[in-house]
Amino acid sequence: MALKLEDKKVIVAEVNEAAGSALSAVVADYRGMEVGALTAMREKARAGKIYLRVVRNTLAKRAVAGTEFECLNDALVGPTLIGFSLEEPSAAAKLFREIAKDNDKLNIRALAIGGTLLDGSQVDAVAKLPTKDEAIAMLMSVMKAPVSKFASTLNAVPSKLVRTIAAVGEAKKAG
């Protein structure tokens, strides 16, 4: 069914809005995927704050024009499934990698983060990026380590003195 001009404008505006607020994007070829698999992928995308859309390449190119995802233009060929991470930079890459493990029909073509185009083979590296909460936890553990070590060092001196006095007391009782 042919889309009318007004429908195309709506699609372009919707994808452009998602691209404007997204942190990263993943483009994949979904040819041959079953409808049930795509539906399950869409449900996971909604739960993970990922904008997922099957879109015509000409409309996608117009939608990403003027955004940091304009670098994806060369990857927009053939049947295109595009996902934009709206909250976590690695969310879309994690979703696409997870689905691609179970479904060999999903072929990841390209990724874009901060205006940088990455090959689809680098999806694992992007998917392994920590979430915001994980990054904060790692930072806090690194910041906490010197303080904990200092506190245990300060605590070691009095406890060593107490153990020495206790050992002398035991020796006097025995002798």
C-alpha cells in the first residue's frame, strides 16, 4: 500500500524526533524474521526505552538528516529496522545483540554513537558498555577503596596493640 505524502511527513517527523533525543542508534536487516520474533523484540524495546521502527530508507535518510545519526545513511539499504536508545547508550545494542543470538535472520549492519559510525561487528563492544547506574557504582567503589584501606590501616594499630597486651597477659598467667 502506497503511503500518502502526509503519512510520510508524519513518519519522518516521528523518526526525526526520536533521533534528536537518542543517545545511540542501531540499524539492522530483518529480512526473513518471523512476525512473532519482531513482536517480542518490540515488547522488549518498549520495556528498555528503545524506539524501534521499520522504516523506508528514503524516509529514514530524511529523518536523520541534520542529526548526529546522519552518518548512518550508507547503512540504510534494503529492509531496515532501526532502533534508537533513548536513555542508555548501550540499550539498543544489547537488545539487537540478544535477538541476533537467537535469530540468525537479524543482521546488524551499523551502529552510531555520538555521530560516530561503527560497523555491525562492533555491537558486542557497545553492548558491554555499563548502564548509568552500573557506571556510578563502579565509580563509587573506586572512590571508596582508598578510604576503606586508610580506615583499616588506622584500625590495625590499636588492634595489634591489644593483641600484644593480651599475649603478654596470657604469658604471665601461664608463667
